[in-house]
Amino acid sequence: MTTLISAFRGNQLVARVLRSSSWLVLGYGGSQALRLASNLILARLLFPEAFGLMALVSVVTVGLMMFSDVGIGPAISQNKRGDDPAFLNTAWTIQVIRGVCLWAVACLLAWPASQLYDAPDLATYLPIAAISLVLAGFNPTRIETAHRHLLVGRLTMLDLLSQVIGIVSMIILAWITGSVVALVIGGVIGAAAKLLLMHVFLPGEANRFQWEPAAAKELIRFGKWIFLSTAFWFVTSQGDKAILGRFLSLETLGIYNIGYFLASFPLLLGHAVTQKVLIPVYREMLPAKGVETSAKLRRLRVAMTGGIMSLLAVMAVAGPWLVDVLYDDRYAQAGAMVVLIACALVPQVIGVTYDQAALAAGDSKRFFVFSGTRAVLQVAGLLIGITQFGLLGAIVALGLAAVLVYPVLVWLARVHGVWDPAHDMVAGIIAIAIIGVAVSMHFSDIADLSGL
């Protein structure tokens, strides 16, 4: 215990990584626990179609966020001027302008989206939900500064508090209205709460409007490839809902959304940790790479891979049981979806620690190549899967895309000296074992999805 406590103390990189990782795991785990609790309550106050409609709202709003991302967070984290007030204020100014533009675009897309998905309510709800994009634009850059220096304790607590406020608002409004509008307005209230809490309680200098040409040039040069990469990341993370929403009923889409929420928790947790921790780690460790540094990186990689894969294994094996315990009979099909989605996500874990090395080195171009290849493979797989084999084929395609993109990920990792073939081989064998056990246990339930 003394050794463990001492490892968390001090200002050395390892101590900061341990503390930040612990806070991020606590924050993301707490966030997902809150989402699960609210999901269970709202599932009883609302109806499956409400979750399907909200999934479509999220596809558009998250899509706008990702399709316009210029990489302000990674830029602050990796840039040598990441603590310069002029650089931070210029980044914040870009962020505010972007948020206002996103709301305007959401208003323009509201009616076409409602026609595309045959969901008239989208025309009303999208402009309201997009107010959260404007609010997010005013969030202080102190958030990214805290991540840059791996000091995220207070930030995590404020994030959780803002989420609690948003969720409580959703539940109260759902109880009063019994309508999906509760989810929409609750999301806006949560965004407003985060903005207020971060400005009041996060230490550091307040942002102001400023435009320094040199800082803007650096941000745009780095962000042009991030812009394209996050557009492709949207396709990877939200493309399934965007595509399936065109082929499935709102009820089935809502059930799928719940299944995906449960199954994807471990991988999304892993992404949350790696995106915030690994850029600072690679920035400080790779320039002085040696035997000792390689050993530390391997231990970190094994810990992250093992943790994420273990959680996915639990979801793959226990998915139907979890759904039976947590939800009523209307959501029973989500159990088989949890199993299959968890299996499809397992291959992604193998290389989850590699891509951030490119961003730490400022190599947003190669990061874009990887993201674009993955997105193209996934979209092609989803379209072929859903049209030829139904929902079952679409989910299987998610896993195949991760396998097919692996050579591109190896190329990126080798360029930046972080590829670990021994780790990947062992992780691949474990992944095959997890998939084999889960599919054999729940084969009949999975086969039932072929009719959807």
C-alpha cells in the first residue's frame, strides 16, 4: 500500500499519469453510471421510439461538432505555446465562432433531416438541441490546459456535477411531459450548467476575444487535418446510427441505441483515457526513447488494453442478463445486440494506444489517413451488411472494419516508433477467444437478429 501511494505522489510523469488516469476513469465511469441510472428511469417514463428519435438528434448535433472540429484540444495539449494567453484566447475565439455557426447550420438541416428519416419532430427538436453547441463554444480553454498538464481532478468533479444537473432536469421534465422534449431540453440545461461551473470554479485566467495571426495560423495548420480526421471519426462513432436510422424503425433504433450504450462503455472509456493522457505522455517520453522508456510504454499499453478488453468480455458474456435485469420486456432484443456489439468492438482495442502518438508529434496528416481509411471501410461494411444481411450483418461489419484497417494503424505506429507486435499478437489471440466464447454462449439470441 505504501508503494502504491508513493507512486501517485509528486510531479513526475508517472505520478501525473496515474492520477489523471484514475480521475478520468472515475469521471467517465461516474458519467456512464449516471447515464445508466437516468436511462433506466427514463425508459420507464418514456418509450423506445423516444430513444430512437433522440439518437437521430444526437447523430446530427454530434456530427456537426465533429465535422467542424479544428483540433483545438489536441493543439493546446501538444503545442509549445499551449500555455500562452494569446494562443489560448485565439483558440477560444475560434471555438466561440464555431459554436454559433454550428447552431445556424443545425437550424438549416432540421427540415431536411426530418424528411430523410421520416421523423417530423426532428424539425422542431434539432434547433433547440443545437443551443448546446453554442454554449459549448464558450467553454474556457482552462479545460484543455488542465488536460495538458494532467491535472484533471477538479475538472472531473465539475463535469460530473453538470451532468447530474442535466440528468435531473431530464427526469423532472419527462415525468411532467412524458415527451422526448425532456431529453432535448435537459441536454441544453446540462451544457449551460457545465459552462457556468467551469467559468466559476476552474482556476486560471479567464478567456477574452483575441485574434493573434501567428496563433491562428498555427491552429489552422494543425487543425486542417484534424478537421478531416474528426469528420471521419464521426462516421466511425456515429455512422452506424446515421445509416441504420434510414433502414430501421424508430423503435428498433431506440433498442439498438440502448444496446450500443451498454456494449460500448469499455471502449469509450478507453478512448477517453487515451485521448487525454497519451498525448502528454508521448510528448514527454518519445524524444528520449530508450529501453527504459519502451518498457514503461509497454506496461502502460498492456494495462490499458487488458482493462478495456476485460470489460468488453464481461459485456459480451453477460449482455442478455444485464438487459433482463435492468430493462423491461420492450427492450429484450437489446441483450443480443450487447453481445454482438461488444464482440465487434473487441478488435479495436488492440491498437487503441497507437494513434495518439501521431497527434503528440503534430502529425495530424497521417492521423487523418488512418481515420479516413477506417471510416470508408466501416461505411462500406455497414451499407453492405444492412442491405444484404439486416441488422446482424451491419453489426458484424463494425468488427470486420477494425480488422481490415489494422495494417494502416501499424504503418502509423511504426512511423512514430510505438508499434508493439508482441502485444498485438497476444491481444489478438485473447480477442478471438472472447468472441468465440460469447458467440457460442448466445448463438440462438444472436441468430434472432437476422430478422431485423
